[in-house]
Amino acid sequence: VAKDLALQIPAVHESGIRLIDRGRKQYFALHGKTGHLVTAEKLDREQLCQLVEKCVLRCEVIVEGEM
């Protein structure tokens, strides 16, 4: 995420980047030292998308500071 937004690692914390997952659970997180998008915990496809052939999890990245 930091690379895609052309931000240096210290700027990631200063710009107020937040991840918003649709639904009740937060599946993704932003790694504080690298700026990489990571899974917040191990994901179980069978549990998340039981009867769906194409399993898609969406999240939004919100940047509060100036770019």
C-alpha cells in the first residue's frame, strides 16, 4: 500500500491510513514497518465462502492526510 501510494514508511503513520473491511470482522491490516497489506489472521476459505465458487474479500483504504 505504501509503495502504491508513493509514501515513505514514516509517512504511512502520519497520513492516517486506515483499512475498512465490509462486514463484522477485520480480515486485513497494514504492516507498520513495511506498509504491506497483510491478513490480520489466518483465513479459512471453507468457512468464509462455503458454497461460493469465487471467493472475494473486499476492503477499502482510506488516507486522511494530504498526499
